Amino acid sequence: MADKLNTLTLAQMRDGLKAKKFSAVELAKTHLAEIERTNSHYNAFITITGDKALEMAKNSDAKLAKNEGGMIEGVPVGVKDLFCTKDVLTTAASHILDGFKPQYESTITKNIWDQGGVMLGKLNLDEFAMGSGNLTSYYGKVINPWKKKGSDAKLVPGGSSGGSAAAVAANLAPIALGTDTGGSIRQPASFCGIVGIKPTYGRCSRWGTIAFASSLDQAGPITRDVRDSAIMLSVMAGYDVKDSTSVNMPVPDFESLLSNDVKGKKVGIPKEYRPDGIDEDVSKTWDNGIRLLKEAGAEIIDITLPHTKYALATYYIVAPAECSSNLARYDGVRFGLRVGGDKSLAEMYEQTRAAGFGAEVKRRIMIGTYVLSAGYYDAYYKKAQRIRWLIAEDFRKAFEKVDIILTPTAPSAAFGFDYKPSNPVEMYLNDVFTVPTSLAGLPAISIPAGLNRDGLPLGLQIIGKAFDEQTVLNTAYFMESVLEFNARPQGVAA
């Protein structure tokens, strides 16, 4: 049994631990051995916390022996290296945070440890969560476990939570924490053939999570199936007085409320998500999802989200503006990298930031500073905020007619490291189907829905009303049951 422990779902691990079929220490050791064996292939982990994992697992076994413990007692968890973890190196995949070990714990990770989670380590990402391919990390690119049929070429896992998605897909962790600013949970989940949910903005605390764009960032789980996402969302979510954007409302027991009955549900299909030239396999996968819902008794309703065409431009004004403000704190004075300490203060700032930030982060800081500057604030940032309101209003009107919205997650399957966009905007287009939901602050999940002609996974996105994660999860639970997606990357056990 031990050699298969790392292929189990969170729910199976939880139930097996309670039934004393195996111990938390066995589980931790199995995962740590797999990480040791294969992490060099994927570069998913930046920091492996083996000793800490075994200590936490021993504590979990002691609790389980007394029939005590939390909702995920003894279950291993991978943590995106954007969450501050006390006394554990936290880098945001950036050179500028060299040696940074926080003296506090993020609310999300504290919630998970309080419920018995066992920390395996910190997972790679795009630097400061800025990217769509996990290509911008100071610690190197993450490699997707999937490959095209008949090819050995390396593929991206998506971004920015690429390390989290790759770790779950490669059986290095049953669950991983991600953050989603414009699609950074959902797109990697699609590229890696697994499940990823972005909750409603305000459902999960942002305290202790290194900020990219504060009005967009939201934590969420990346898992093997929908049930595991439901469990993890109940563990992670909740009101936090330390976060002014945290919403004070009850957190449902999402798992106990799971249902695969979609009969009578009204499903919106937005015409704007089927642009000219859409990938044929993406379109077929979407059509198949629509058909399955219709056959199960759901009502399919064509809707329009007219301001969708402005979403990407709006996002790439709002997000860089907020990032330029948030990243001003990294200056070499209080923590992390310091370059030119013997120079003047201004020179130290300049040299530290020049050496510490990568090219994509610098690009977004410069764009953000520009759109916030005098003379351009009204022309760009203020206008983008108005359009953001119109995008949210489109969704509000749509949800007067429908219960959920079904779209593709991404415009393509995972692409190769050799993909050379002619300009940065081409890379940004990977988020075209996920960004509108983020701007509106709505919950959305990506589930694996099929393989394309190259044998790579494609995802479908289910979008719900604010704080109605349950309907999103239930619809995904139904889709998962009828799609029966059980493909695995080459060389990764099912």
C-alpha cells in the first residue's frame, strides 16, 4: 500500500488515516521520497521542509490515536511560495527576498495547520505571481509533467501557480495552495489536468500572503478532484479581522453539501468566449460540456457579456498599478537582498531593485507607475476602474437569468518552453477567459474535461455568483462524474 499512498486523493488519505490503514508519518515519508526522486525533473519545490513535515506528521498520529484532530489531520500539503510561513524561507520566487524567513504565519496556512495539514515545502511560481507559464521564477522554470504524444519537448505548467499544479499532477502532493489574480489557479489546473478553484474575492484571507494586486489576489486550492477542493475550501476560508477585505459570513461545509444534480439549473453560454479562430479542440470540449449538461436536464441559455473584450486591457492596467504600489516596499532596507549598502540610500534602492527584480516584474512596475502618474491617471487607471465596474455589471445582469456560466478555461493546451511570443501581450492572452471573472471578484473552478489532438489536457471553467461556491462545486462535481477524466501524465501513476 505504501508505494501507492501518494496517488490517493485528500479524501482517501483522510479516511485511511482515521481507519488506521496507514499513518501520517508513512504518508509524509512516501511523499518526501517521491519529491526527492522526481523534483529535479519538475522543479516544483523551491524549499523542501522534510524535518518539519515528519514532526507535524508525528503530532498528527498522536492526535489520530486518540480519535482527535482536524478536518485534514495528517494530510500532506504543498504551499505556494507566496504564503508567509513562520521561520521557513519565503521567496515569492524572487531574488529580492533572498534569506527572508517571516516571523509570522499567513492566515491561510495557519488555518490549514490548525486543521492538521502537514507541510511538505514551498512551491515554485512566477516571480511575485506575475506570469502565465511559470517562466519568470528566479529559481528556474517549472516543467509540466505532461508531454505531447510522440514528443519529449518540455511544456509549461501554466502560471503563476505552476509549481502547485505540477506537484499535484506529478503525485508530489495531494493538494497544493495557489493564488489567483487573473487566472493563476485555473489556467495551471487546466494545463496540468487537475482541479483548481478561485473563491469569491473576500472568502479567503489575504493576510500574510505576499501581495501582487490587492483588489484581485485570492487564495484557493489545487487538487485532484472536486471533493478535495470542497474540503480544502472549508479549511481555508473564513473571516479574518486582520484583513480589511475579508468578508464576515459563515463558511458552509462544502463537502457535505456536494450534489451532482443539475436538473433545472440554468447554464449561461457567453458568445464572447467563442472568438473567431478559437482552437478547434477547445471549442469541441466546450460543446461536449454543454451537451452533457443539457442531457442531464440543465437549461442552456445564450448570454452576452459585452465588455469582455475590454477585460484583458483593463486587467493589465489595474494589476500593474497595484503591483507598482505593493512592490515599493522591497528596497533592501528591512529584509531580503541588499546591494550597494556602502552607497547613498538612493543608490542602494536603485541597485537592490535592479538586481533583485526580474524582467517581467520590472515591466509591470514601470507600466503601473506610468498609469498612476500625474497626467495619465485619468486617461488610464481611472478609466480602467470604470470599465471594471461595467464588466462586473455584465455578470450581475447575466446572473439574473442563469445560475452558472460555462466557458473554456484557457484558449489552448500547455505550450512549449520554445514558444517565443513576439511581444509580452501574446503571453498575456493566455488569461483571456479567466481575467473577467477575477475583475468581477466571482468564484470559478477549472476541471479537466478532455485531451486535445496532442494528448494534452483541456479544462472547462464554471463561474458562479458571488459567494455561491456551492453551486460552482456541485456543477463541477456533476461534470467530473460524467466526463470521467482519468488520464495521467506519462510516467505518473494513476
